[in-house]
Amino acid sequence: MMEPLEKRLEKAMTELREAQEAVARTERELRTASFAAVSSDRAVRATAGPQGELAGIEFLENKHRDMSAQELAASVLEAAGAARLKMNRHVMKAMAPFAEPSSEVPELKGFELDWERIFGPEVLEDDQEAPRAGDRKDAAWRDALGDEEEG
């Protein structure tokens, strides 16, 4: 037997209020979140802020002193990209529950988010697939930077 309309509406309103409160909590948490990553050569630590922006760079153990400009640039780009990816994945995981269908109100089907379009295809890759030193992707960055003349 189908529930009366008033009861279904009450459940939907309760779920809406709970979702609004959860979104507000998640937004507050995301506004202060940051993630750091270290380059594969362990020379640079980069921190990404709440919107994926570069929030900090640290040069570790003075390794940067013995690096060429191209090597240092590659390390910074690698660490910054990895930190941004961690932040993007955190946002995706935090926001995913709000796109799911309602368990209480079958009429609320949820919606799909194209995470790949929002953050890029890397966000959907398994964490274990992250590039490591010597990987083709890492080597391509270093090769491309090494091909340019220093000015």
C-alpha cells in the first residue's frame, strides 16, 4: 500500500533538511582542507589548497641546490600535480553522497556528476596507478623540460 502524500512529503522535507545540513558541513570542511605531496625524487613537497590552488612549496633537505632548473621545475610540477589530484579526489569523495538517489523518497533519483570533466581523467584512476620515478609519464615531463634551452 502506498504511503499518504503528506507522509511522503514530510519524509522528503526531512531528508532535504538533513542534506542541506550535510552539504553545509561538507562545504565548511572543504574550505579549510589541504593536501600535500612529495615529488618522486623527494626534493619538493607541494601543498594544494581547497580549490586545488598551489598553497605551498617546500624544498626538502636542500636537494634543490644540486638540481638543474629543469629538474627542479619538473619536481615542483610533479609534486603540485599530485597534491592537486589528492585534493580533487577528496572533493569527489566528499560530494559524491549528495548525488546519490534518495533511500527514503524513490522519486528523488539523484544526479550524475562528470568527475572526469570537472577534474580530469586522473581523478578516476586508482591511487595505486600514480606515477612513480622512472615511469613513462614522469620521464616525459623531465624529457620535455630538458629539451628547452635555459634562458
